[in-house]
Amino acid sequence: MKEKPYMWMEIIQKKDRAVVYGYDYYPESSVLAGQYRKNFIESFSGCIEAEEAYPEAGMGHELLQPENSFDHLEGCDE
């Protein structure tokens, strides 16, 4: 099931779905290079199914997600 390695994985409950995300870094070619990237992996009807499929994933919450900064870009200090 795991297609590529992630720094960490989380299961986040969204309405009636449990969504699994993997986190890594944006590549050097991106304007967000070096910042955390959130990758959708799979969606399930509930947390139990998600935990069974991805036992290495922890439970997370949308309010606790990493945030990206655009401060390094020109014109973003406004």
C-alpha cells in the first residue's frame, strides 16, 4: 500500500471519511522548497479501516497541520 516513504503519516477524520496523509518536503524545484508537503494517500469510510490499512499512521487533526510560509517570495510582505 505504501508507495513512497514519508517522514510521518496521519489519519484525519473529515466529515464521514477518514483520510490518510503522508508528509515529506517540497523538492528544490518548488517555490516551497524545504517546507512540509502534505500528500493524500487514501480515504476510508472510518478510522478503524484506515488504522488497519496504515498501522504506522497516527491520528491527527486538521487544526494541527503544518503551515507553509510564502515570506521568502517577493511581494509577500504586504
